[in-house]
Amino acid sequence: MISLAGKDILHGWGRFILTAAGLGLLIGVTLSMAGIYRGMVDDANVLLDNSGADLWVVQQGTIGPWAEPSTIPDDLYRSVLSIDGVERASNVVYLTMQVRHGERGIRAMVTGVAPGRRQSDPGQPRFLVAGRTMTAGHYEAIADVSSGLDVGDLVTIRRNRYRVVGLTRRMVSSSGDPMIFIPLRDAQQAQSLKDSDAIVQQRHRREGNPAFNPPGVPGLLDAVNADDASSSAVNAVLVRLKPGASPELAGSAIERWLRLEAYGRAEMQSILVEKLIATSARQIAMFLVILSVVSAAIVAFIIYTMTMSKIREIAVLKLLGTRNRVIASMILQQALGLGLIGFVVGKIAATLWAPFFPKYVLLIPGDAARGFLLVMAICVVASLLAIRAALMVDPAEAIGG
Amino acid sequence: MERTGIAIEQLTKRYGSGQTAVDALKGVDLSVEPGEVVGLVGPSGSGKSTLLKCLGAVIEPSSGVMKIGGSPIYDNRWLAGDLRALRRDKIGFVFQAPYLIPFLDVIDNVALLPMLAGERNGASRERALAVLEALDVAHRARAMPSQLSGGEQQRVAIARALVNRPPVVLADEPTAPLDSKRALGVIGLLNDMARQYETAVIVVTHDEKIIPTFKRIYHIRDGRTHEEAGEGKALYETADYCSGH
């Protein structure tokens, strides 16, 4: 038996391909939406993976350092190092802010880490693809390549300028912003820095306040002002455990003895994925559902229209003795053919335009396979309406009168 | 077994029920021998189309007897279990317009019926080609219907009706859109093919040009038929029709 669907498609292949290509672009958008979600999750995971930490120690009662503000003293890391099972501990400061490169503004997560440490230490910039690590205590920076910066570039963070001495790859925040590493002290200063007018006004206020400027205690005001200009706070301490050490035990010891909050890898992943990007993920999921419904409606409309344009031929086929299953199979095969070509076009389109998205779009084979099955299922469901209409055609319509 | 292409006795068809019932056929008798072409004529609303649909096993009569090739297929109920197979194997159809399947080439349009009957593609195409050769249109076997002239399309439609060698062919106004010469050519072809394939042909028409060509004519009026002898004039030249596009 010849393939009626194949013959029909070949007969009007131009229109069929154009229709499938149009559908394919819609499928491409759907795949891209899934890729955007995957990219967000991957960014979150990359942030955790690249930090090289087993535990994240933050201010008590917070889910910092990314989902909530967290402030802890910068000398607490020494106490953390004394906890059983802790191998390495590093202070980190995270500032999501706008940095400037010439006239260009770059949205970035500025990360303060202690310079001169080993690359494998928790929090340190890993995967250098160009340049070197930071060696100076001030005004050096390492930027992710997605920032568009190059080695030797100067970036302005708050009032200070930093020279980029190294580049990393896939060091991004959970929202996909490139990370720019600067020395810890500079980051602490940037975190607490007030503008000059505010400092002058504050000093005037203190000068007039007898609590800070009591007669006969000349050094007190200067000491208070000096303390105000410096910051000894960090956002988190990243902890690497000794091989075989239990994160639960070490974490509970830190929480118990240091009165801090300690999160393991799974907890931090849960915070990032289920809290920080949850709303965005739900937004994308809604788009995915809507796009799937729209795709199904479009496929149903196309298949129904294609079938209705062949009503006379279907009546003739039925009059000539064609079985219903042959006609249903013809319509179903065309719907599946449309879906198949549409999916191929959509996959190619999504792959081609993914690099042009401002945020990371991760197209994974599993999503493509699931998308393919979904498209095929939608085509089957969408063709049911057309099949029903075709099977209701009266063969008598082929006979006049 | 009777030597009959198609025969019906006291066939009736009632639409609706109760006071609104309409009797479209009120006891129709009709018989056509193999190799014979008869005309079925009547004014609009006389029951021609209803009779054609009953003969084509498209609608179910209300009562009566119908035989094809001597075998009863209807005796107050359908005796054949599969009406699609009955239509495919026992009845050929020629329509007012050719109604060829536009996405199949000529040979597949004709070979489709044997294929639907389960015959292999190669054997089906060989058989289709033989019929197309008999109708002098085999040279267009690989053409698409849209590439054929009106006359060629109608010959392909006749080939499709004959390819399964059915005992009966029903032709519904097959000459309506044609001029006199081509209309007579089609009737010539049907006569030739009816003889060659031993098929009973019923031509439903009110085309006065072709009525004189029938040896027997069934007139239908108000749901009843009466038979009369036709002139049986050979007004046609089949060869002219075959060569003219």
C-alpha cells in the first residue's frame, strides 16, 4: 500500500515545509524557554560548584549570603578553622552592583576574596583562562569572560579603579551576572563606603553629640570616626572539610558553638533553586505551558484545515472503499510529519540563536527528547479533531444530488 | 447462477418516519446484463440520486432485493458484512467530475483500488497500466491529474472504475461538463469497456445528446421506474474522443 500521507506531503511540499517551519520556530521558542530555565539552574549550580566549598557559614537566622543579607565579623573564620573536620575557611564578600568600564556599565557580582591564596581554596576564582591570580592587596581584579573585559582593562568599582589581571570562565552569579573578584579589603570597603557629604554630615553630628565628644576625652571622637570608615564585616565564610568529615557534624558544631548558620551543598542548592530563582522558574513554566497549548492549538488548526481542504477527496476515497483506519492513518502521519519537521527546525533554530541570548541558555539532550515526545503527543491529540471530521464525511458527498 | 450484472426488485427508500416520511423510491425494478450500458433518466427530484446511492451501497434501502453478479447483496437488509469492501470490489464509480486524487499520479490513482483490496503495489500497478492502455491513456501514467486534459482525466476516472473488474459500474452524469463530441466519446468508451470487461453500466443522465445512444432506458419519476427501448444509435467515435484532448 502506498503512503497516502507521504504522497500528499510531496505533492504540496512547499506549503507543508513552510507550515512546518513556522511551527518549528514556535517549538524553537519553547525549547529556548526550557533552555533559559536550565541555564538559570545551571548558573546556580555553577556558583556553588565553583566556590569549592562544602559548607557556607552565614549570619545566624539568615539564608545568606545570596538569598538574604548576611553580615559576620571577618575574624570568625579563625574560630571556624578550629571546628573539628574543617580543613580550610575563607572570608568572602558578595556585592551585586554596577561596575564601569569606560563609558560602559556592567552588571556584575563583585566578590571579595583574600588575594595570594591557592586557587583551590574555597571562594577563590577558578578556571583561569587568561592572565594570573591576584597577588597585590589592592586594586587588582579577575573578571569572568562573559563581562566582556580583557586582561589589562581598568574597571571602576565605587570610587576605585581596578586593573584586570586575569580572566575566568563560567564564574557567574545565580542570576547569570559575571563575577568580578577583587581583594577582600577593597570589597569590605566598597560594601560600607559612604559618599563624602554623608561622612562630613555624620562627623558634624557626632561632634555635637556629647556621648561621642565628651569634654575631657579628646581621642574618643577620632576613634569613633576611624571605626566608621573601616569595615570588618564579611558576608560569609566558605568552608572546605577534611576528606571523610561529615558536613552535618561540622555544620551543627559551627551552629552550636559559634552561633552562626551553616548550610551544606544540598541546602544551599535548595535555597538557590527553590527560593532565589523559584519565581522566575514558575514564570518560565507558565510560558512553557502557554506555548505548549498555543503549539497544540496551531497544530490542530493546521491539520484540521489541511483535512478540510481534502473533504471531497476523502469522500471519494471512502466511496471507493477506503477503510477509516487508512484515512485516519493518513491524517495522523501528516500531523506527525508536521511535528517531526517542526521539531527539527525548532531544535536547529534554538541551537543557533541560544548564544545570542544575554543569559546562559542550556539546551540539554534530555529536554530535547522530552520536547520531541511532547510535540509528537501534541500532534497526535491535535489530529484527533481532524480525524473525527474526516471519519464523519459521508461517502455520498462524492455522488451528486 | 443468473447471468446478471445488477438486478433490483421492488426497491424502496423512505426518508424520515410518521407523517413527515418521504418515499423517495416506491418499488423500483431494474436489471442490467454484463456488457450492457443502460441509461437512467428522470427530472430533478425524481429519485435518481437516491437510487444511485442505494445501488452504490452508500445508503441503505428500506426494502427490496438487490443482486450484483447474481449474488444477493440486499434482501430487506444488507447481506454483505463489509459495505466498503463491497463498493471496492463489486462496484465501479464514475462521477460528473473525474474526482481524481490530486496528490497521486495517474497510475496510482488507478492502482489505489487493488492496493486497498490488499494486492501488492507492483501487481496493482501492472493491472492499472493494462486498463490505462485499454483506454489509450497509458502514456500519461506518471502525470499528475492537474497535468491532464479534461478528457484524459475522465478516461483515468473510467480506468479507476474498471480496474477491479467490478460486475457493475455506476456513472453519475459523466458527460455533463462535456461538449457533444466528447460526451459521445465517453459513452463510446463506456460501451467498449462494458463489453471488454463484461461489466453492467448504468449511466444516470439528463444529457439529451447521449440519450439516443442507449439501447435500453429506465425512466424514473416519483420514485418509480419504467423501462423503454432506446434508439441505440452509435453516434460516437471512441477513437476521436481518445485522441482529442
